[in-house]
Amino acid sequence: MGFLDKQRTIAGPGFNRWLVPPAALAIHLCIGMAYGFSVFWLPLSKAIGIKESVVCAKDMSFLAEIFASNCDWKISMLGWIFTMFFVLLGTSAAIWGGWLEHVGPRKAGFVAALCWCGGLLISALGVYEHQIWLIWLGSGLIGGVGLGLGYISPVSTLIKWFPDRRGMATGMAIMGFGGGALIGSPLADKLMKHFATDTSVGVWQTFVVMALIYLVFMMAGAFGYRIPPSGWKPAGWTPPAASSNTMITQHHVHASKVWGIPQFWLVWLVLCLNVSAGIGVIGMASPMLQEMFGGHLLGVTTKFSELSGDQVKAIAAIAAGFTGLISLFNIGGRFFWATCSDYIGRKMTYVVFFVLGFVLYVSLPWSGASGNVALFVGAVCLILSMYGGGFATVPAYLADLFGTQMVGAIHGRLLTAWATAGILGPVVVNYMREYQLGLGMPRESVYNTTMYILAGMLVLGLLCNLMIRPIAAKHFMTPEELAREKQLAHEQASAKGEAVLPPEVMARIGSGGNPALLWLSWAAVVIPLIWGISITLQKSAVLFK
């Protein structure tokens, strides 16, 4: 039995379940840098010219630009990495989610670390040789697979360790994915400045250093994973009776069957529509603030199109602080809303997302027209908190509906909704903006129709959420199918499917252990996160001056 095998990760007496969330955070904070990759775009667009971009010949084909080493890349070409990140995240999570359930979180986390960090090293080679196809291959393709595996690696494990707090547990981990850019972006900026010379922008060296740092943290997270023995439950906790909450099942659905279950597609649409609307705002938050309010941000009544060059720079700095502020709400909302869902239920949490979100989206054009910056900022911050909250709440929603046996694999399949939303949201916002500008509409008004369209998406999401009902009994695994799946997942159980460990041994699992190890584990992830948050708060302080 190898060190990565699932059997080697079964927790024994004295293991504290609160060691699992920091292990998950260690991985999610690293792969979450995918959100902050745009920090590399501008330096990479000047990798040859250093101070100014060396433009490729006008008659050069796109294919020739991919292999060219004597001219700089366009930011639009670099932006494909961001698209590949989330398309590959969703597809790889869907493809290998079932494999993860069978091999366990340690092996999945280990492979995710190799893919993500190895992809950064290949990208470093691509920058050094000035071959963008190597960057696409490294960070986009291989790194994207690492994103998918790393993202879903802790979901099933956390839900099994915290059946009493499913939302809170997954919220803590997925909060890390939203917070990865808060740490990675300023770290990358400092490293690039350190390595920059007259002949290098310092990006390939930064990729190498970050790959090594991430490898240490991700491996620590992967080897820190433990799974509870079959039949374990927290001391003093009793599973809710089926009659007390019909939305929480005690049975299990096989991941291979979810494609044919209506509730899966309803949850898929719920996530897709919530994320599409949120991404639409994230992608345009900075220009929307600048163009809707213009001189109001500086205390004057001048429209954006009439601002001087210095005034444009001043409001760009304010918009950058605004972007940092909403990223904090994106992170905090993941933990806050997922925790709330443990008390009010997953379905009701999404009702709040869609109803409150609708009100906030339709209020944005009014706040822009009235020049109410505070109302606009507050509305967008709340919207982004619910965008993040949707990601963090959905794994617990799936566990309630489909059971916990294969929730990681089912969650992986559901993430195809994220990949779809990553295309749908930006396309709607960007197309509508360009279309209305082409009609000659003032910049401060081009977002009004778009916000109403996004609000309409939330109405559709609300209807889908209200249609979700408990899973029909015919979709659940039979006792024989469940036993077979447990065998494939290397779960030890008696012939009747009961726990094999005596109650006195079970009682010593999940709590206790070495308190120094517990504090050290949490400090390793909390301290970098606090550092990133403090830098973001400093940048966003310009909003309140």
C-alpha cells in the first residue's frame, strides 16, 4: 500500500477534524492565484521591448504570432489563459471527480500540486523562450487540470468530517480560492520588481519562485488530508430525521446517474445563472464605476468623456481600490453565506441570493443616474458577496440532495456550469456595452440595459431554485450498489455496512490531538491571508478619502 493510497489517510484516535480545513485552505489559496493572473499581462506584453511593446508585423498571421520570438504578445492573446483556466477547471473536475472519490483527497491533491506548479514551471520556460504556446500549455492546459482537481479535492472530505456544519466547512475551503489572488497578486508584483532588469521584466523568475512556494504549501495540504473511518460522526451529533427536513437525504446517488436527474440540472442552472450575473459585474466593475460616475468620484460634476488626463488617472486609482474592496466581499461572502445556509437551509439561501440580488441589480442604474456612489459601492459589494456565497453553498446543497458518498464527483460535474457562466456572463456584458456605445449612447448609460438583463437571469435562477424538490427514491443506490461503491472507495465496513471500529475508538476520533500542531496549521494559512487582506484594504482606502 503506497503512501498516497486512500487507506493510508484514514484518521485514527487523536486526529482533530479541525486540521482538515487548513489543509484544504493551503491548496485553495495557491490555486486561487488563477483569479490574479492578470497581474502578469502588462509585463508580459512588454517582455521583448521591456519599456514599450514591440508590435508584430501587421501582415503576420495569428499562427505565426504564436511561434514568434521577436515581437511582444497582445494582452488579448494572454487573456486566453484566463479563459482556459476556468474551462479546464470545470471539465477536469467533471471528468476526474469519480476518480477522486475512489483514490481519496491526498492523491488528488498531490496530482493537483504537480499540475499547477509544473504548469507554472512550463510557463516560465515559455516566457524565457518567448513562446506563448508553452504558457498556454503550462498554465492554461496543465495548470487548468490542477485547478479542477485541487478545487474539488477537499469537498467530499470536509462534508464527511463536518456533517453538522456542511456549509461552514466547505465555505472555509472555497473562501481560500477567492482569497488566493489577494496573496498571489501582491507577491507576484513584489517578485517581478525584484527580478526586473534592463533586459528582463522578471516574470519567468517569478513563475519559478511562486511554483516552488506553492509546491511546498500544496504538498503540505495534500499530505495533511485525512478521511474519517466509515460510520464516524461528531460526538453528540444525531443525523436529522428524514421527516424533519425532506431536502436532506440519508441516501446516496451515484455520480454516473446525475445527468438524468432533473434536480441536478436545476441546481446546474441555479449556479450558472448566479455566477453569470456575478461575473458580469466583476468583469466590468472598474470601468462601470468610472464611466457611470465620472467626475463625481472627485467631487465635480464632469462626465467621464470630459475628464482631463490627470482626472482619468485619479479615478482609475479609485476604481482599483474599488476592485480590491469587492474582492474582499467575494471572499467574506463565501464563508458568511455558506455558514448561514447551515441555519436557514440551502434552498432558502439561494432564494435570498436571487431576490436580494434582483433588487440590487435594478438599483445600480438608479444609483448611477443620481450620482449616489455609496449606494452603488454597497450594492456591488453585496452582489459580489452572494456571487462568492453561491460557490461555497452549492457543495452542501448537493450533499443534502444527493447524499455524501459521491458528492465530490457530483460537484465536479456541476462545475461545468461555472465554465459555461465564465463565457456567458462576460459575453452578455461586453456585447451589450459595445453595441450601445456603437449606437452613440453616453458611457454613463450603457450599463443600464445590461443590469436589467442580469437581473432577469436572477429571476430565472429563482424559478429554477423554487422548482427543486427531494430526489425520487428510484435514483438512490441500492444497498448492494452502495456496498460496491464503498469497496471501490476503499472504505472499511462490516458486511452489513456498519462501522468496524468500536464506539470507544470512534469517540476519540475528530477531537483532541496536539494543540501546537493545530495552531501551527491554522497560522500557516491565516497569516498569509491577513497579509493579503491588509494590502487590499490599504489600496481600497482611496475610496473613502
